[in-house]
Amino acid sequence: MTLPRYKDIVDLIKQGNTAEAQKQILALREAALELQEENAELKEKIGRLEEELKDRLVFEKGVYYLEDSGSKEGPYCQRCYDKDTKLVRLQDDGDHWFCYGCSHGYPKVPYSPPV
Ligand SMILES: [Zn+2]
């Protein structure tokens, strides 16, 4: 789909070619409608995928894991996911997990307050 350009339509009107200008405006309207429909479909698809992802996401000891038919992937950064809905894989840094996305570190064993 090639969209008629606004500048071309203005030029047509300036040239007094209103019939062609009208044709182009109609084509532009049709294209806008198609894009609106496509946009709605994509939003719906994103919503579905986000729901699917939420179902598979497990919060464990301060970090996220993705569960997929029995196997577990990760860990992923809690901060990046909760803030930007981004799954950023954490890097093994000895006794910490480290996130290159937000430079946040997570202790592998969560802090437990003294009893
Ligand atoms: Zn992060």
C-alpha cells in the first residue's frame, strides 16, 4: 500500500485538479482505516502475548524465571520487568546475579533478618 503524500494532494489542489485531489484524499482515508484496524489487531495480539507471558513468569527469591513445560529459564531481572516489562537475563557474578540492563545486583541467597 503506497500512501498518497500530503504534499502531492496540496499541489493538485493548487493546480486546480480537485478531482484527482479528491481521489487521493479518499485513498488516504482508506489507508488510515486499514491502519486503524491493523493497529487494533496488533494491540489485541500484544495483550494476549503479555497474558501468556504472565502465566509463565515465576517470582522466586527476588528474581523472575520463565517456566516452559517443566523446564525453567532465567533468572531475569525483577526491576527491569516490573518497570519496563522487559525480560533481561541476569549474569552470574559469583555470589550475585547482575543485570546489564539496569546495573542492579541481586544476592543469590536472599537476605534474611536475624531472629
Ligand atoms: Zn535490570
